[in-house]
Amino acid sequence: MHCFFGILLLLVAGHAAAEVPVERAVKYRQSAYYLMGQHMSRINAVIKGEMPYNKALLEKNAEIVVMMGGVVIDAFPAGSDSGATKAMPEIWREMDKFRQLMHESQSELDKLLAGVKTGNMATIEERFSEASKSCKKCHDLYKTK
Amino acid sequence: MKTVRVWDLPIRLFHWSLVVLIITAIMTAKTGGKKLEWHFLIGYATFVLVAFRILWGMIGSRYARFSSFLFAPGTIIAYVTNKDAARKKYLGHNPVGSLWIFALLGVVLLLIATGLFANDDIASEGPLAKFIDKDLSDRATWLHVQVCGKLVYMLIGLHVAAIAYYYFIKKENLVIPMFTGDKTEDI
Ligand code: HEM
């Protein structure tokens, strides 16, 4: 009987990551953000001239960043505010604002990808700068150091 | 009244350069993104400046030398607790002010050391961060921002408060001598 209700509960919870134990939910989003940061750094290295420009590779980097942006959208299930996380508890109290920042950031990332596809370095630089500002805006509000 | 050259030219240049570098370092860090590249350069410039100050603390003129403001703990305690000891006028750094100087130099050096290993969790990191793992770099970042960064704000606050105290209560302007280098001594 318990088992039945358990399963029912899981089905009702139904959300992408909502039924995952807390530490897995945390690890899941941190992994996505980790990749996001890695690929943002690679784009930055090309902008700074530390890595040679390669259009296909740069596009791939930008695509991964956009994709990870899609992954984290549902990676803050209720209750995943404990354990080894740097996510501040305010996130769950201000979920609307948090989601708003996420969507703003995601649209900057879309613009970055579009910019990368033009192959124009000045455009890429500008869009990259806007995109990183959107990351920082949220980190300053909702992520501890 | 006798005019005494207390702050030699290198000390005055050091002082005002450090003011500019610390303020711009904080501003560029707050902005982040591309400005973080500037933040790094400002950090390196600050290192050169502080290294010079340490050298000058050994070979500079009288009031610049560390030996002129290295006080025994007893002297420092007496300065705070004993009225007679406090009345003695120090042209250079007084026993409490000297502690501030050592604290600031220490904290700035720590900022630079931890900054080299820090990361911004976006797309930039100090030049040595790639040699250590992410957790350690995150801890360096925490020390850099949450510990040393906060300490710098606190030290700046104390510094300004002390100058205001001297200006309004003790009726002594400490800012002008940091431009002209001179103080007057009663004899
Ligand atoms: C004069 C010396 C320095 C001062 C006063 C200073 C101060 C600061 C402060 C106050 C912050 C936090 C900004 C915030 O509130 O978000 C910061 C961030 C940072 N600093 Fe420094 N810093 C110095 C030197 C350096 C150096 C030499 C490096 C590396 C080469 C460095 C790398 C960083 C990085 C990567 C961050 C970003 C951390 C983050 O936003 O998560 N800093 N710095």
C-alpha cells in the first residue's frame, strides 16, 4: 500500500527532476552549469586571442552553452536548497524573479549563438559580453561564493 | 613651530597610487565580464606597488621605514589604555596606525595571492587557477571575495573614520600632509 502511494506520489510530482533526491538534483544542475562555464571560457579564449578562431568549433561551443541553459531551466526543484549547493534559499521564495532572470539570460545566449553564426568578431564580442553580464546578474543575487 | 618632511615623495606617490588601484580594482570586479581582464592587470600593478613599498620600508627615509613604526605590544597597549602615553605626538604612524598599515599590506598581498587562483564562475579565472581543481579554486575565490574583500572594505572604513576623527575631534588635518609631505612640529 505504501509502495503504491509512493509510486502515485512520484507520478503526480511528475516534473522533470522533481522526484530526484536532493543531492542528485544539486549535482545535476552544477554539472550543467559547469559545462556552461567551460564552454563560455572557451569562447572567451578565442575572443582574447588565446585560441585560434575556428567558426565550426565556436558554434559548437555556443550551442552547448545554449543547450545547458535549457537544461538548468528545470533544475531547481522544490526542496533542492540543501547540501553542497551554492544556490541561495531566496531562489525558492522568489521563483518568479529567478525564472525571469533565467529567461533573460537564455535570450542573451540565443543572441550569442546567432552572433557566432555571423562570424563577425565584433558582434561576437559584444554579445558575449552581454551574455556574461546576464550570468553575473543572477550569480550576484542568487549564488553564494 | 618647525616644519618636518614626514612623507617622502615615493611614499606619497605610493599612497595615492594605491588609492586609485584599490578603487579601480573594486570597480572592475563589481562590473565583471570583460572588465575582469582589467581587474587582473590592476592586481599585478598593485603587486609591484606593494613590493616597492616593502623595499622602501627597509631603505626609505625615516618615517617610511618599518623600523620607525614597529612598536612593542606594550607600547601599543599603553597607547590605547594610558592617557599619558597617548598624548605623545607621533609625526609618522602612531602605534595603532602602524597596525593598520601592516594589516593593509598583508590583506592586499593575500588578495593578490588568492586572486591568482580565483574564478568568476562565468568565463574568466586567475592565471594559476587552471593548475588546481575547481573546488580549490572556488575556495580561493571565497577567500578572495568573502574574506579578503570584506577585510579591505573594513580597513578602508577604519582609515577614513580615523582621518575624520583627527579632523573633527583632534583638529588635525592628516590629508594635506599626504599631498605636501610636511607636518608642523611644536618645539
Ligand atoms: C589590488 C588587489 C585586488 C583587490 C583589491 C581585489 C578585489 C576584489 C573584490 C572586492 C572582488 C569581489 C567583487 C564582488 O563583490 O563580486 C574581486 C573579485 C575577483 N578578483 Fe580580485 N582583487 C585584487 C586582485 C586580484 C588579482 C591579482 C586577481 C587574479 C589575477 C583577481 C581575481 C579576481 C576574480 C577572478 C574575481 C571574481 C570573483 C567572482 O566574481 O566570483 N583579483 N576582487
